[in-house]
Amino acid sequence: MRNKIRHFGIALTSVTKGSKLYYGWLAFLATVILIGVVSYSFQARHGFIVTHIRDQVSWGFYISNFTFLVGVAAAAVLLVMPAYLYHFKPIKEIVFLGEMMAIAAICMCIMFVTADLGHPERVWHMIPGPGRPNWPSSLLTWDVLVLNGYLIINATIFFYVLYKIYEGKDYKSIMPLIILSIPWAVSIHTVTAFLYNGLVARPYWNASILAPRFLASAFCSGPALMILVFQAVRRVSGVTIDDKAIFKVAELIAYTMAINIFLLGCEVYKEFYSGSIHLAPLQYLYFGLHGHNNLVFLMWLSFIFNVSALIIFVIPSLRENFTTLSIGCALVFLGVYIEKGVGLVIPGFIPDTLGEIYEYMPSMVEVGVAMGIWATGALIYTLLLKFTLPIYHGTLRLEPKPASQS
Amino acid sequence: MNGHDNGQKKVSRRGFLKAAAAAGAATAAAGCGGNGEIDFAEFFQSHFKEMSKDEVRSVIKRLEDKYSSKYGKQFTVKATEPMENVLFGYALDLSRCIGCRRCVYACVRENNQSRDPQIHWITVLRFKKGEKWMDLEESEKYYSPDKVPEEGYFYMPVQCQQCKNPPCTKVCPVQATWTEPDGMIVVDYNWCIGCRYCMAACPYGARRFNLAEPGLPKDEANPNTHYLGNRPRYRGVVEKCTFCVQRTREGKYPACVEICPVGARKFGNLLDKDSEVRYIIEHERVFRLKEDMNTQPKFFYFFSI
């Protein structure tokens, strides 16, 4: 068994070998990661004063990105379901690409939350035993549980299936875990929504529509990112991805984006028609409040992106043309990134609980840290992909007799 | 460091678990310590409520030494326990408040808040008479006239409302903030991880985050402190009004009550039938801020005129 695993480990060496393009890409990522490290050490040295987070808007760009990425991670389930439950072959062949994305996204989530802590070295206070986790009362402890659980589940499935393929054996025994990953994906997003949802102090979040909107937008932005990544992967790695798989995912985006826009409409109607004081955050987002309108442009941009994307995705000829499909995916990604990043976390604090309006925009340090974390996520994805390829292409297989090292 | 050695006499299972947890976190600490030096005694410190009497003593000794050398005067850090049959409550007379902000700065001085960047536990809001005000949207926090009170305006100071049903303690992922038996909501600054979830949860904007190393000038530091109250804070932790726990548990009034030049601030024991706050609650037109959120503050506003 140990020999087998050691042999399996040969796949690791493939991570260090590659084309000029591969090395160039790694060098690019390393540079961006370096920017992130420098930015973060600046924050670690001086404190949050170097960010634009203040008492009025106490969560900013980090938590926005975290929220968005939880959605991306949850969206992997949209590949898992057709692959393992319906045995839709074109998607089954590429389901590992989705699982890898879930792994990379969760790692980014964890990094973003950590970057947002005033005392990251005290996280052990959350570990039962030495620490004092406030479970079940604090939704943040739930989030730590479900996110880490999701990471473990996906990593286990991914490496187990890969290993079984390498052994040339069946991987059915992992099916219960695969099935578990489906509700778990929904749970990570629901719990993250509840994190905001349960706060009576923030009327903008304290609406029951929050969790459904979270899921709907996650299930369009995640797949959109996947389609973009799939096309890049197909071009550079030699992985064959059936067009049918991509079109199936594109069809899913059509549904989820329609639901997403519908739910936004529900919220807009309720707030604007009833016109209570809870209207303020929404008014701030789309029309500006008391002359403060930093986010208005972005929010309308996001709305236009989402609607244009919906048009592209509901028309089959447009979503099955790779140019318009890619444009559509980029629109969905950006549209939801703004809607969920900027448009969800920040207006929860505007106006603040005492009626003050502090207009938040991330500082250069925050942008630098965020870029570094995204690059780390891309690096994780790249290395996982590189690790997978020899097994995927069948160049690395366990022979009946132990294979020679060459 | 002596205190730390005392604490190490008994090696418990919990101690082992902590060491294991710390091994992983030490790397992170090295990156985040700021000054590079890791204070292990501080790093391994237990939650305040889980410390034995001996541990509390040794922690307090360590803190006193640290503060005394940092600020060049003898600090005392007390851990005075709550009195029996006491539940503190507060009443504020909106008819009298003139918006002078003396309470704000008395609080800063008493409670060792950072002067740079400025941290205030009390926010005084100004409202124009005759305009809607209960949703606070028309309030002005940064008013700066030559003289107060101003014609046509009234003022409402807001600070921690010490809710009976506090949304802030509920959300803290590590139980670093809780309600004491005598009603104050306090923070263990050595346990807070700085996630700021409590700030998102508070409907009264009462919690403050130390964005930078607290700037507390040596000559302005108040050396009479309580562990759960006004002892100097750290960068990256949340702090808030504690009804001046260091004073009120010794029978004194909070600093804001004492300084108020018009007697708008009243403080006392809600369980004592003869206390002034009880009289006000029972006889004046009293309301609590954002009553619809069911936070049940122990902070009452009233109109005496």
C-alpha cells in the first residue's frame, strides 16, 4: 500500500514540469501573491487603520470577497449532481474540475476571513477544548464548521477518486460522501446567508429573502466562472471537454440568473412600495442617499450586466456560441461579484445604526491583499490541475507489477 | 513572568490541548505580533471566566507590571466581583441634555480610550426640533457650534444600552463578550479575536474597534483599572462602555454621570425599590431606544419637563 501511494505521488513531480506558458503563469501568480503578502504584512504591522474599514462600516472588501467565494464553492454541486446522480457522461468526465474549484474557493474563503481578523493568532479560541467556541449560538462557529467540512469532503472525494482511477479500480465506495456533498454545498451558503440574516440591527440583511438570493446568485456566478476556466483548461491542458457539458452548464445559468433577477425584483418591490425606513440601504445602492452615491454607478452596471447576461443565456443560439457565451459568463461573473460583494455586505452598514453615512471603498492595502488571495486560489487550482493531468491522460497508472520509475 | 510559572504548576489535559493548538498558531503569531516578540504567557492565557483565582491573580500581576512599565506609573488592575442583588440601570433625561459632550470626554479620560486614533464610547446625536428623529437618519453626530445648547436643536447621547437580550454577545464566535451578573456587558480583551461580528450585530453603534495601536499618552493614563473595563487595550480588539465597572462595583457613579453639568444622567440599582432609576422608570415618561428590536435595554430615556 505504501509503495502504491508513493508511486501515486509521482504525479506530484509533474507539478514542477511544464511549458514556458506554465512557468510564465506561475511567475505571474507568484508576483501577485507577493503583492498580497507585502500588503498583508503592512496591515499586520499597522492594524486596520491602513484599510478603509471603520466603526461605521466594520466589514468591507474581505468579507465581501469571502461571501462571493462561498457561492463559487457551493456551485460545484451543479456539476456533482448531473455527474454522479444522473450519470450525465460529458459532465462526469469533468466533474473533477468543479471539485478542484470548490477546494480552491474554500481555501480563498478561509484566507479572506483570516485576513479580516484583528487577532488571527487567537483563532485557537474557536477550537473546542482549549478554546470556547460559542456554538450553537454564533453563526460564525457554524460557518467555520461547514466550510472546513466542505473542504475536507471535497478534498477527500477528489483525491480518492483520482487514486482509484490511477489504480484502475471502481470508486463507488465513496458515493455516500459524494451524496453528502450535495446538501453540504447548500448548507455552506445558507449558513453564510444566515450569518447576516439573523442581525436585527441591520434591516437590509434581516430579510428572509437573503438566503434564497444568496443561493440563486451563487448558482449563476459559480458556473459562469467554471465555463470560463473550462475553456482555458481545454486550451492549455489537453483535457477534452465535451461541448455538451459546457452547454448544459450554460443552460443552468439561464435558470439561475432568471431566479436571481426575480428575487431582486421581489426585494425591490417590497422595500420601495412599502417605503419604510428599511428602504434606506436599497435607496443608497440604486439612487444614492442624502447626496451620497458612491455605489450607484456600480449597482446599475451590475444590474445591466445581469440582465444582458440573462438575455444571452436564455437564447440557445447565443449561449451555444463560444464568443457570446464567454461574454455572457464574464457579465454574470462581474455582475454577481458587484451585486454580492459590493451590494450586499457594505449597504448593511449604510446608513449605520445611528444614521450616519460613511461611504466605504477599499484601500490599496485591501485591494492588494485581495489580489494576493485570488492569485493563491488560482495557484491552488493550477497545481491541482497539473497534479491531475497525468492520471487523467492515463499516462500514470498502477501496473499489475510495480511500475518502473521512468 | 513569575505569575506565569505559578500557572504552570499543574499540567492539565487542557494545557496539553492548548500546546497542541498553539504549535499551529505560533507561526501565525510570528507574522502578526507586530513588534515581532511573542508573549507566550499572554498567548496561552485562558478565558477570563475559566481562570481559577490563582490564575486571575497571576494574569493581573503580569498586566500590572506590563502597564506600569509602559506608562511609567503604578497601575492596578482589579477583578472586583459583582455585588449581590445588584442590577445596574441607567436613565437619561432628554429634557435636560445640552449636548456639551462633557460625558464623552470624561468617559475617554476615565476609561483609557485611545486618543489617536480617537475612540469614544458615547456618541451624542443632535436633532433638529420638529423633524423626524426616531429613525436617527436625520441625526448629526459631528455638530460643532461655539456654544451649546443651540436654538432649535435637541440632543440625545447614545452609548451601550446594556441590553437584557443583547444581540452582540449572541454572535461572538468565542464568547469573548458576555453579560455580567450585575448587568454590564463586558469584553475580555485578551480573548477577542477581532472579527467584529458583534459590531455588525449591535443596533446602537456602541462597540468600537481598535484600528491601530491605542494612542494613550503616559500622563493621561488612568492607572485605576478593572480587568473587564478600563485597562489599556490592544490593537485589533473590540471595546465598549461597561457602566464604568471599575467605579460602579465600588459604589461610585460612572464618570459620565458624575461629570454631567445638568444632572441629565441617572444611575442606580434596578433591583432596589428606592433607587433613583426605579423612581424614574415608574414615574416619568420613559422609552427605550429601538424598542421594536426587542433588545430590552437597561438604559432608559425620559423627559422630565
